Amino acid sequence: MSEEIICKISNIVKEFPGTTALDHVSFDIKKGEVHAIVGENGAGKSTLMNILSGVYPPTEGTVSFMGKECHFANPNEAERAGIAMIHQELSLATSMTAAENVYMNRMPVNKLGIIDYRKMNADCKDLLKKFGVEYISPKTIVRNLSVSEQQLLEIGKAMSHNAKMLIMDEPTSSLTDREVKFLLSIVCQLRQDGVSVLYISHKLEEILTIADTITVLRDGHHISTEPAKDMTEHKMVSMMVGREFESAHRRDFIKDYSNLKPVLSVRNMYNMSGKVNNVSFDLYPGEVLGLTGLVGAGRSETLQCIFGANKRKCGNIQINGQDVKIENCDDAIKHGIGMIPEGRKIQGLFLKMNIKENMLVVYQRCAAKGGILKKKALKGLAEEAKKELNVKTPSIEAPITSLSGGNQQKTIVARWLMNSPKILFMDEPTHGIDIGAKNEIYKIIDDLTKKGVSIILISSEMPEVLSLCDRIIFMHHGYERGELLNTEASQEKLMSFTLDSAMTEDERKEREAKNVV
Ligand SMILES: Nc1ncnc2c1ncn2[C@@H]1O[C@H](COP(=O)(O)OP(=O)(O)OP(=O)(O)O)[C@@H](O)[C@H]1O
Ligand SMILES: [Mg+2]
């Protein structure tokens, strides 16, 4: 890293209706440094990055890049100047192929001016290989990729611009540990090549391992910019929240299962696409059951399959010992199951509705059958949820799109809690959520289990799995490969079990032959 300044942010103000998202923010970014930006949900991180990358202009203030004051009219101009951004919300065109997405607006053409698909696909293949995702074919329609695969593709796309400054807005939020490590190695490589990386993440451990410099924002104000070596996690959190911070207590884990009867039993479940392959397990009252595995292990599909959101080929589901028929999500909801899905934009939010409507969607659908709901009572419920989860907005009638990423996620969590489910599936529920709100959600999970609610949790954050789950099941290629009780689990054990469960088919057969599995 040199001392040369590549980007100077001076007195940036950004006003949105009813909100000052940034209030006279100034700091510098050096050439070839990894500069992390941290702050609570709604602190103004994405807004600042959107200004740097030409998504919209600041209300006041200036940005200079490589010695020149810049006024980008759109992201393409910023890209041409050498600033590329990976957005917090996936912004790929889902009905186009991977290659078309990477080379959008700059597809190679032949002498006749016709798009040269062969070259484009070959270039894309090289690029994906460079970023370790060669298993994604350039011709795959993006819709058919999982959320994390889409995220990796988005990273490849941004890298392909040969940017001088790369902005990553929560690039690792839906990646597993192994993929995160890989991404961080790419970031280090970029730093060696003299690229500046602006890195936003709520995973503070990750920030401390990767960043050279850390900037803290709070409520749109610049709080500090200092070398990472002078920071600790505790200091960062205190600056972010503006007070001393207490982390959540640990749960009392279930120690004795002998007298418990399962609330939910799944037997020999397969889905149509082959991603769920003979899954069988039980879930007990008041239990938090963790599903772990690498991306593509079939964890999300398993939950979707039980919930009726993913077509089941066969399999048996029992609730409290009784066979039940769940053909679709409505059936699942009727049986008291709730689901906080992965990837809020794709599966969770209704972008044309406001915050209140997004919160009330399921509640209204269920309650409407029972009687007339008073508008005022509904509004009261939504206000209460806003308060409980600390959703940062001037009004619950504001568009959902005006919320910061983390606050959108809190809205979805609120939606399902409102419906008082007996069984709750949570797929990466703290994805993009700041440390304060994460603790709120951990507390809610603990409270729910004390009331007898059973939870299945998918999380790629090992510490989260360890601090929440009574029992952990490891999945690979759509089937369970083993389980651990919390009392026997540790971070190292989880990691080695996960990798172990991901061994190749040949390795597995070989081990089975030796009878060691
Ligand atoms: N288009 C918009 N219209 C109105 N308000 C907005 C808009 N975009 C952002 N805001 C508001 O500006 C503030 C800062 O939001 P921003 O998205 O920058 O937060 P963030 O730090 O990225 O948070 P997170 O960690 O949740 O992603 C929030 O209060 C948000 O509600
Ligand atoms: Mg953001």
C-alpha cells in the first residue's frame, strides 16, 4: 500500500425525503489499500458507495478520483473512470445468461457488427475460472443459479472491468466460510496489484483480518478513519453504536432428548431437481436445529421442499406424529410453519408495497379467513414490530425500497414473527444485519424456543450456529451426512465435519467400503 491518495471524499451530504443519509462526510482512500466501511444498518454506507459509483449524485460535496473532481451521470461513467461496484442487492438480469450479464453493454461483436457469442462465452469461461467458479457455465440462465452462485458471478463481473477502485457492498453475506476465504484471497491479490478495495461488511472479524484502514459511520456522520491495526472489535462496535455494547447471552441447550417427541418428522424426502436426496430427520419442541454444509448442499432446498415452495418428488412429513399433506406454502402456513427465506429481494420482499404492507402480508392472509381485521389494529401491529426490531425509517408507510439492506431483512423477520408460527424455518436470517439487530434476533430466537417454538436455522456463520443451535446436521449433495449436539461441537469440529461431509463420491465409497463412515 502506498501513501498516494486515489480518492478524496469531501463534505458529502445526501438527503432523501425525511432522511439525511449522509451529513458532511469526508475521508480519503489510499491507492492499493483495503478500506473497510462499517456502521449499523442505515448508517449510510451503501448511500456513500452509490455516490462514488455514479448511481446518484450527492446533494452537496465533492468526490475526486485520481486527482480529478468527478460528476458521474451513471455507473457506466464511473466504470470507465476506473470505479466498479458489487451491489448489496444482487442486480443481475435473471433471464439472461451468465456471460450476457458479465458483458452487458459491452458484448464483443464481429466484423459484421453481430454479437460474437463464441468469444463472449470463452472470455466469460476464463474469467469464471480465474475466480474459482468455473463450474458455472457461461450459458447458464442466471435464474437457475443459487443466491451465492449469483453473488460469485456478480463479483466476477465487477472484477472484469479492471477497476482501479473496487467497491464491495457486503460481498460475503451469503457465502460460506470456504468461499469467503477464497474471496478474501482475491481481495489480497487485488491489493498487491495496486487496486483499492472499499469493503463493507457486518462481519467484523472478517474486517479485522482483511482491512488496512477502517472508517466508521454512524447515522450518516463520519466517526473515524484509522489504521486497522489500531482497532479492535470492541472499539469498532462502540463507535458504531455510540455506546458500550453488551453481546447476547448463550442459550440453555437441550441436553436430554430422551423424553422429547418430535414436532416435525421428515422421512425419505426427495425433490424434483435432485437437490434433495433422501432427507430424513426429526425436529423437537423448543429446539433450534442447524443445517450446515457448503453452498449447493441442498439446505435451502430441503426447507423449501417441506414448506411446499419446492416441488417434492416423494417423502413423508409428520407434524406431532400425524401424517400431513403439504402441497404448497398455504398448507404449510396452515400447519403452523413459517419461513424466512434466503435472499430477501428474490424470495421475500414485495418491492411495490410499503413497509407496513410487507410486514402484514402473511398475517392478513391467514387472519382474513377468521374475521374482519381493523385497519388501525393492523397498523398498531406493524408499529410494534418496527419498534421491537428497531427498523430504521421515518414511517412504516414509506416504500420498502427506501430501507437500507439490513432494515429490509428485519421487515421480513417481523412478518413471520407476527404470525406466531409453531415451527419456524430461518434461512440466513441475519444476512446483512448489524451487530445490534443480530443480538435482537438471537434474543427473539431464544424467547421463541422458551415458548416451545421449534426452529430450523441455516446459517453460514459458524459462531452463530454454535451460539444458537441445540443440534447441528451436516448436509452434502442433498442428504444428511451426520449430526452433532451443541455440547460436542466446536468451531474446528464444525469446519472439519463440513469439509468431511463434502468429500467426493469416490472418497465416500472408498470410506464406506472400509466401514469408517
Ligand atoms: N432511495 C431512498 N429513499 C429514501 N431513503 C433512503 C433511500 N436509500 C437509502 N435511504 C435511507 O438512507 C439511510 C442510509 O441508508 P443506507 O442504505 O446507506 O444504509 P447502510 O449503512 O448501507 O445500511 P445496511 O447495513 O442496512 O445496508 C437509511 O435511513 C435509509 O432508509
Ligand atoms: Mg447497505
